Amino acid sequence: MATARGVSSTSNYSQMKSFEERLRVESADWVGDGLLTESQRGALLARHPAAAGGGRFIAILGAVGGGLLLAGVCLLISANWQDLGDWLKIGGLVALLAGSYFAGWRLKVAPGLYPKTGDAFFMLGAGLFMAGIALVSQIFHLNSRPASGVLTWWLGIVAVPWLVRSKGAQAVSLLAFLVWLGMEFTTQGSWLSLQTGNLRFEDVICLVAIMTALGVAVWMSGLALRGTRHDVFASLHEKWGALLFCSGLYVLGFIRHFWPRGSDEWTVSPIPVGFVALLIALGAWGAWKHSRRDMLSLGVWIVIALVPVGAVLTGWNTGDGGWLWSAWSWTALFVLNVFMIRLGLATGRESWVNLGLGFIAINIVTRYFDLFGTMLEGGVFFVISGVIVLTLGIYLERKRRGWLTAMRAEKEVA
């Protein structure tokens, strides 16, 4: 009976709540089932107090503050750059890097009285590490591959967020990873290069396609982190992955406008495609293990949405000027967004609801202009366009607010 009630109470929101929030809900059921007394429940809740309600706002302020602090330091240094000696530059940057990590440790970990502020300092330190690489390269005239510099940046910070559970540092680390792969895909002679030779249409659209697929890998990694000791990073990976995937599908919806009319099928190196496919497979395996319900709800639609991505990467030219893959991309994006909204409402993920509604609105408006806009002329075109955009915007915003209000109310009741 206890198991059944526990599953019921967390079926909708367990993936959104923190451990402390889930404990507060579950422990009430445990008391009702006779597994705990009220005094024991009180002791548990006192040992694991819920975070303050304004934590998200403080986290946003911390991230913005960390970014502004990093920008300010860079501007101050650049203003006096010519007057500083080389070793003074290096020493000063090392001091800033060590100071930011030390401040982050004291504020977030030990004693950890201000974790959000400490998170911002770890984020600052991760950014300063890249500045250090650029500085050393400039001083000693190290004209290496730019992608190698970004790889060094990522390798230098990748362990930090996992050790101190810093979402800010993880955001910088994830950005560094994506930038590095993007640069490797377009660097001639790289083992991950998509194509060789001069940059052509095929290179650009293939880059969009493979980065779209990479978004799936990031999304799956977020689902794989659910319910693990690193659950704190799950929502970050899910948001970034879903945003990258949906953005890529949106761009692929324009393929028909830029499809090379006189070219046949093109060739893409199988190594980068296989590498990204491996990342997707590993992420999907972890997601199936830890977020099976989400995979069952979205897996089919993600696979369907990957069809035009695979078509571009394999050079599948249907001879219709790209019409099929354009239509497939925008249709798959719309259907995927609908199921993102449904799953977001069911599991309490507000970001999925917002992303889904946002891309539905952008997709509909864009396709209206893309397909039907040229059929109207002059003022009639702008009048009808304005009415459609305003009506759609008001309708979707009302639906979004209604859904989120109902979801939050149900969460409070739970």
C-alpha cells in the first residue's frame, strides 16, 4: 500500500521537485501508512529543509551577476592592457581564477551559506579559464588550431561542476563542449570534419543538421540524469538540448529555399555522424533507464523528427528541391512541441511548456509568411498578418498562463 501511494503522489511532479520537496510530500504518506510518526517526520524535514521560494530568482541574479562581473573584469584589463607586463598579465589572471574558485568554494561548499552566490563565482572561474588560454596563446604566439584551444578550455573545467554541483559552471562547460564540437565539424583536416574543401551550401546545412542531432544527445543526457546524484543538472541539459533540437528543426524548415538546384547527392564523412549517433545512443540508454516514461512519450516523435536530419547528413536528394524535407521538418517540429507541452504539464516542467508554445507560435507565423504571405499584396497583407499574429499570440499566452496556473495549484495541493 505504501508503494502504491508513493507512486501516486509523485506521478505528476516527482521529476520537477527537488529531493527536499519530494521528501515533504512522501513523508506525509509514510505517516498515514504508519511507517513514521509525526515526530520522526518532523526530524526528517528539519534535517532536510526545503529551499526558499526565491531561490530561482536568486539563481538568475547570481548568473547575471557572474556574467557582468566577468565582463567588467575583462573591460578593466583591456583598458590597461598595453601598460601591463606579460608575466603580470598571467599572474593577475591566475590570481583572479584562484580567487573566484576560492570564493565559490567558501560560499557554496564550505561552509556554503550562500550557495547561489558561490555558484556565480564558479561560473566566473570557468569563464576566466578560457581567458587564460587565450592570453597564453597571445603572449607566446601559439598559433594552434582554435578548436584545440576550446577543447583545452572544456577539459580544464569539465570536472568542476560535477565536484561542487554548480549549475553555472555546468552551463559554461556545456557551452564549451558544444562550441568545440561545432568548430571541429567545420575545421578542415579534423577527424570530426564533416567535409573537406571550401565551404559550400552542403557544409552549412550539414552543420545545422548535425548540431540538431547533437541537441537530441544533450536532451537525452538530461533525462538520463533524472533521479541520480547529479539530478541538479538534469533540467539544464533538457532545456539546452530541447532548445538546440527545436531550433535546428526550425532552420531545416527553410531547406527548400537554399537547396542546390544543380547538384546531386553530397558526401558527408561518417566519422562525425557516427560520433554524434553514439552520443545519442548513450544518452537514450541512460534516459530509458532513468526516465522511461518520458522516453515512451517522446521517443517516437524524436525519431520521426530526426528523419530530415538523417536525410541531409546522408545526402538524400529526392529531386523536389528540398520541399519534402522542409515540410517534414516544420511538421515534425509542430507535433513534437505538442507532445512536449503535454509531457511538461504532466510532469511539472514549465520550461517544456514554454518552449513548446514558443516554437509552435514561431513555426505557425513563419510558415504563414513563408507559404501564403506572397499571395497577398500591399496593406491587405500587413492587416491580415497583424491580425493573425496578435490573435495567435493572445490565445497561446492565455493557454500558457491557464495551464501553468492549474499545474502550480495542483502542485500545492499535492
